Amino acid sequence: MTIRLLTSLALLLALATGSALAQSYPNRPIRVLVPFAAGGAVDTLARIVGQKLSESIGQPVIIENRPGAGGNLASEVLTKSTPDGYTVLQTVNGIAISPSLYKTLPFDSQKDFTAVTQLVRSQLILVANPKLEANNVAELIKLAKAKPGALNYGSTGVGNPLSLTMEMLKSAAGLDIQAVTYRGDAPANAALIAGEIQLGVMPMATTLPLVQGGQLKALAIGGAARSPAMPDVPTVAETIPGFESTSWQGYFVPAATPRDIVVRLQQETAKALKHPDVMERLRAGGNEGVGSTPEEFDRVFRADIVKFAKIIADAKIPKLD
């Protein structure tokens, strides 16, 4: 009886402590780790949501850019952080790609992180320097096959959906296009505009204004259907049937973070995403706000791990060291 009583008391104490933590959370600044350079799509969304979240919770939300290792550096930083809800990783579905792409990782995507909420669904655009002698996917395939190895594309790290989308396209069409690595989509877009590279798969959020301004030209949309933001731009699937590649962004915290804190963070973030001016800025960038529950986002995350494992195997992409 004594052991049973002590066990019950310990459980009650743990629940009470967790509840107390959630009630006082947050009482100091929250740090949001961004795995890419400032000015890119992830950084831009982090600052939009972070500002509104800060207003709601009454605490600063500090954006900390940690680019490197295809987005894995920021994930590693998260695993070493205290599981108290004050360090959050905002990342893309590259975190579901990494387990199948790297021989070893300093973390376990399925064990070391807790999914908090999916922030947005995002369209990806295949864009080109305006001088490129191709205006759609069919023309690009013809040009690339006529000049194997002569074209370059901007890669922001092999282990993210932007570069994987281009690798999927190369595999599907049998193209030889070389990758040039940049630390984020902002510097890759700058290189595209300058003509240092010819192609790139980029987030619509940061690239749409450049297309509208004539600095870049859009060849295709990665999603299964055309985007309302760019109705005249065809999908890749209109040339390569069955092709589909989109992206998402979401929040993760260390695995041992108390459940009540995870729920509080999700609820406050969902509230921020529903704010009218945030929704308008998301739509303008081709994003759809989500704000899903931890359970819903966890299902999406784990399903993507399985999906990308098959894509990488089918495309015969070699594992990285």
C-alpha cells in the first residue's frame, strides 16, 4: 500500500508541477531557431508569426538564425536545449527528409523532437534567370538535354525540399543539372537575378515578388494544382504526370517538453496565425495558415518521413556523410 500510495503521490505531484509550469509559461523570452539565413522564407515567416505571438503572450520572441548542414545544425541545437518551451525550432519538411538522406545524424528525428504545430502549407516554384532560353518545363528539358552539365541551380542544402524537388525533376526527366550551394533562398535568389546560376526551386513566399517584378521568371509550380497567386504558371505535373512537391513549416520542441507547455504554445501560435493581418500576409506569399494540433502535425511529420524515404530511394539519391 505504501509503494502504491507513494507512486500515486508522485504522479499527482508531476501533474501539478506540469500544470503550474503551463500556467506560468511563458514568463521570459522564447527563442525560435531558424535553420536558414535571414531574409529567406522561413526567416520571414518566423518574424511575422513571432511578432504576433509576442503581442499575445506578452514576452519577446527572439529569432535566432542557425544556418548550416542542410538545416540540421539548428535541429542539433534544439536537441541540446532545455525542454522547457523556451527554445523552439521552426523548420521545413526537410527535417522529415534528413533521416533518409544522411548516413548519420546527431539526432533522431522521431525520438528527439515533439511536434507542436504546422504553421503553413507552402507552394514551391521552379524559377529561372529571365535570360534562360526556356519558358516552361518542356523547354527546360529540351535545353538541358542539349547541353548536359551546362546548367546550374541554386541549392540551399541537399537535405531540404527545395533541392530535393529539383533532384526529383532531374531524375524524372533524366537531366544533368549541377547544384551550387547557398546558405539560404535569399542569397540563392540574388545569384539567380545576377545570372550566376540559371535555375532554382524556391518558396513562393519570397520569390513571388521577384517574379512579379520581372527579376525572375517562373517556369512551373511544384504542387498538384496551379496556384491562385500565379494562375498562368503551369504545374510540373502538366509536363511530367504525377509529379508533386510542396513544403510546410512547423514548430518543434525537445521531446521531454511538458505536454501542457506544448499545448499552450500550439494554442497561442494558432491564435497568431488566425489574426487577419497575418492571414493576409500569408496569402500574399502563397502560404496557407494551418495551426494544427500537436497530434495532427505529428501524423503529417511521420507520414512525410515515410514518403520521402521512398522518393529518395526511387531517385537513387546517394546518402551523404
